[in-house]
Amino acid sequence: MDRSPLLAEEIKSKNIALCEKYHAIEICHEMSTEEKIPHMIKWYGGTHEILVACGITQSIVKTITQGSNAILRDRAVDFLQTLNEADVPVLIFSAGIGDILHGILQYQKALFPNMKIVSNWMEFDDCGILIGFKEPIIHTFNKNKSVLGTSEKSYFASLSHRENIILLGDSIGDIHMADGMEARGAILKIGFLNMNIEERLESFMRDYDIVIVDDQSMDFLNVLLQMILGDKNSKSTNDDLNAASH
């Protein structure tokens, strides 16, 4: 949204200032998660307040998503389409804005019936003007069962028979996205490390099973998926698998 010409420069400047201030805290390896959380709440809450104050509308949100220059990882659509065809559920746990994410995936033909998005969703009045965001605020370090509403809990319960999970994340906070899933099998955690590589590599190697460094493609994931699924008609294999994404 900060790149959209539909938002005033003042609004974008305020959001960028918040990002510059709090992102450094988010990735600081000298602070504990508990110390970071209050700052994350201030960051995301502040961003939401700025958007509400500028009077953004549903039509503007739709225009932003359709004109977005956001780029998915190479072959990401192939990856998601394969999961959909194999009837493997995909949970996207995002600390971003759900309306924007949904719109971009839809516009890029990357939104499939097997997908569930848990994110920060906008609330609009009868005139289509943004009046707030649904609670609770989802930030980097609470993408887990603690923020699930009734519908999300029902979704997790419906997947209780699926024993294995592939978890994809790009922050240390993402390793907890599978919390709440009663996986009795394996949870394979794969981390994408794209920024501040030298400072964060050690923690990523400690918390993820596989770390993909500075790679903007989904090539490894597509190969892995082919190996796991094997025969496309093997329903027993697919019924055991879940995919959770950041």
C-alpha cells in the first residue's frame, strides 16, 4: 500500500517511519520475544490508525490490489495450484492486511478453494469507509492459536485428522504458526531468509529444519512437493498433509 499513488505522501511517510522504527526491533537478536511484543502492538496499531484516519474506502482497496506491483515468488502459483489439485489445505497466517492479501492473490490468479487466510481484516461502514480493524491485532509474534476466532478454531478442528505439516516462514515468529494444530506426525519447518542474512542465519538454522537463503523462487518447494505427493492419485498421502504459510 505504501507504494500506491492512491495514498497521500503524508500517509505513506508516516507508515514508512513506523516501519523503520519498529522493524529494527522486530529483527533485533538482543531482545527477547516478550520484550518485542509491546513494540509490535504499537507498530501495527499505529499503522491501522493511520489508515483509518485517511478515510480509505473499499473501492480504493480494490484498486490498490488490482494495480499492485507485488510479485509472488517464481513458480509460487504452480506450488499453490498443485496443493489445491491434491486437496491439501493451505493456511496463510499473515500479519499484513487480509483484504489486501486476498485481493492480490485473487488478481494474480493464486487464490484457490483450499486456502484459508488468517490476518488483519478491515472493517467498513455502510458507505464503504474504513472504520477500524477486527480484533485481535495479528503481528509477527502472535501468529498462533492465541488469535484464532471461532471460525478459525473450527477450521483447525476440521483438519485434526491430518497428521503432517509443511510450515513456511520468513521470520522467527513464524515457527509458531502450527501451534493449535494437533499434528501427530511430522512438522517440517522451512525458513526463507532474505534480509540481514549474516545476523539472522544462526537463529534461523536453530529454529527451522531447512533454511533457504536469498532465493526468490519456489523451485525447492515444488521439487519437495513432488517427492511428498508422489502419485497424484494417492489420496492417503494427501490426506495426511497440511501446508501452513506465512
